[in-house]
Amino acid sequence: MYTASVNSKGQITIPAEVRKDLGLKAGDRVWFIKGEHGEYILKVKTGSIQDLRGIVKWTGKPVTIEEMNETIAKGWAGLLTFED
């Protein structure tokens, strides 16, 4: 088990071995998630939505914004009901 002290600014230094195990480097962000029993879980925030770009290969034809909007409108048309 590793421990760390909180300084006067409310900051802690994560022990080197923990940083290594988590793959943390300077500038990385971590989440503190409250568990169901009041404990906190430290999670490394990894990646961003931009990292997902290109992971799914599209083999269809390109679709225009107008085609997307038309398809969306058709889908919503069946879900919406209007009452007077």
C-alpha cells in the first residue's frame, strides 16, 4: 500500500510506483470517483473523443448533410404525435 500527504494547497504527490503502474505522466488527468461505501476510486482519464476518429471504416457512399437531416426527420416523424 502506498500513502501520500496533502500539502497546504490541498495537493498530493502520487507515489512514483503508483504513477508507473497507472501509466501517468506530467499533465495527465485523473478522476476521483466516490464509491457506494464512501471510498474514493482514482481513475486515469485516458484519451479523448478525437482518439476515436477513424476506428470504424465506412465503406458506403458519402452522405450529405441534407441526406442526414432528411433521414433524421423521417425517423422522428414516426415518433412524434401532435395533440390539439
